Amino acid sequence: MKNLRAALLYVLPAAIMMVGLSLVWQPAVAQNTTPHNDVAAAQQQPAQQPDSPGSASETKVFTGKIVKDGDKLVLTDADGKTTYQIDDQQKAKAFLNKSVKVTGILDASTGQIKVIAIEPAA
């Protein structure tokens, strides 16, 4: 009984810390805060490969604003409800706090855009 109590005294807090740390270190994934985001869907227009809708390698155009999120630059949509990670931080740096059009390939599993081009929004 004494060994069980001692084990729980050390193991339980360690397990709680591990779970907490794993939640903190997970990469931010593009998330919609509303179930239907028609504005974001309208802004994501396929620019290539119309034969393979939903393909992981489909080039799309994303519009929004480049903002700082911690130590990273991200793209937020016009409503600020969807955030995308940007793989090329150097290209994004020139457009900090500006409205842009990003052409790239979205990795849906990570919410990261593999940037092909960034240009000012019209």
C-alpha cells in the first residue's frame, strides 16, 4: 500500500505534465471557428490541376493579412477566423501587417501553406 501511494505521488504529476506539454507543443492547425465559412471558401480558388479536386498538391490562391503569431508570421483570412502557417517566412516578412494574395499548396494536415508566391492584394 505504501509503495502504491508513493508511486502515485510521483507518477501521476509526471503524467499530467507530459499530457500538458504535448498539448502545448502541437503545431497550430488551420481551424475554422464557425462550421460554415463561405467567405474563406470563396477566397480559396484553384489555380491549377482542375482534374484533381481536393488533391493535397493542388495550387490555390489564399487572401488575407500577414500577421505575427508568437515568433512566426501567419496568414489570417479577412474575418480573422482562419489562420494558416506559412513555410517561407522570408517572403512573408516583406508583407507584415499587409493584405496579400498568397499562391501556394495547402497541407491540410498541418495547416501550412507551401508558398509559391506572395503579392499585395488588389
